[in-house]
Amino acid sequence: MRIVENSIATVIALLAPVALIYSWFFYITKLRKQHPGWQSRLTLVSLALTTLGAALLPITMIIEPKADWSTYVGVARQIDFEASWERFAVRTLAAGFVLCFFGRARLIVPLALASVGYILFWFFMTVR
């Protein structure tokens, strides 16, 4: 059963970039031309939060303090740095997840999939 659960989480995490790209493409091509109501604004905010949470992962990996894992010098500092940014990014993605349910109906599933997928990315990629 554990293999099935891990496979589902991996598929969701791998589909997250595709869902986010689809959401931006659909928003730019279709929704931008419509009247900007409250649902369109919430969709844009959800898109922005999900994109910010997704972009923080590579940025964090680039700017994190380097540690020497053979001698364990600086490991605690690196883990603390990753944990603080992970907390911020996961909360940003969670806010985007909640807001996507109040946005445009066509983008609820892709934005929810992207948010959950990038949360899984954060959990898979950071040191635990």
C-alpha cells in the first residue's frame, strides 16, 4: 500500500508544473479578455501565490548557506534556513490553494493540483 501512496504523491508532484503552466496560459488567453470581476481577481491572486510558492523552491536552493555534509559543518544552519523558507512557501501555496476554490471554475482543478503538487515538491526536496 505504501508504494501506491508514494506513486500517487509523485504523480501529483510531477503534474504540478504542467498544471501551473496550463493555468497561466488559460488565464492569459481567455480570462484576461473578460470583464474583471471578483472571481477573475481571486484567480489571479491564487495564480500569483502559487507561482511565488513554486519559485521559492529553486531560489531557496540557490541562496541557502552551503554545508559540508562529510564533517557536518554548517548543517544546522542550512536546515534552519530551509525550514524557515519552507514554512513561508508552504503557507503561500496553501493560501493559493484555498483561494482557487473561490476563483474561476475552469481553473479550480489545475490550481489546486499545482498548489498541492508544489507543496509535495517542498516536502520531497528539503532535508527532513
